[in-house]
Amino acid sequence: MARIQQFAMVIIPEPDVQEAVAFYQKLGLELKFQVEGKWAEFDLQGVKLGLCPSNNPPVEGHTGIVLAVDDVREMYTSMKDSITFCNEPVEAVHGIMVSVKDPGGNILDLYQPTPEKVKEYMEGAEQAGGCCKGESSEQDSDSCCKS
């Protein structure tokens, strides 16, 4: 039986492909292939990001697309005057995030993982007798996990 082998591509509809290409290049993506005004393709370590023309108005909302960045705060500081950020960087246990809007109105997230903070959090929860030791139990709302 045939099976899905890997995640291969994300396609983002854009009213102006050329403007979107410039935006994604500004974010540091390398253009791999383009048919002027009809298609543009970037490669992110084996996953393709395709830009295709669309006349449909964008639906304001997150795309669910998350791009890993080595330093979210530095990118925000250096680009806040040249691209549209939806918020300032936000830090959570698992990472630092900020949302950006591309020229077509698509919202995506830039994400800097912080595995050292996750490790510290998990160790602290274990020491406090929390549920992060791997057992599956229902805990109160302040707990680190639920099942």
C-alpha cells in the first residue's frame, strides 16, 4: 500500500508573486525557481515553499506556517521598519515567537526554539512532583500537562 513519506510543500496564495518573493528573500529564504508572475519556489531543507498567484482576497488569520529563526529578537529589531510584524516577540517555555504579515496578508510565525528552557522547566516540574515525569494523570489547571 502506498504511504505518505514526508511533508513536501506549503503553497501560499499571493496577489503579487514578485512582491512576495522580495518579502521572503528579505526574511532570508533563498529563491530556487521562478516563473515570472506565475510561480516561485523556495527550498527549506527539503520542504518546498511555493508562492502562486491568486485573485482571492486573503482571509486574515494565521496560516499555521512556522519558520525557524536563529535569533527572533535580532530579526525583529533589524526588520521592524521594513516588514509588517503583528506583535513584538513573545517568550514562552518552548521558544520565542513573533508573527509577520506577508504582502498578500498571510500571517506566519517566526520561531526560535529554546530547548534549554524546556529542559529546565521539565526538571523543575519533576522536582516539584509535577506530572512531567511521564505518567498520565489529570491535574489542576496550573499543572504542566493534562491527559
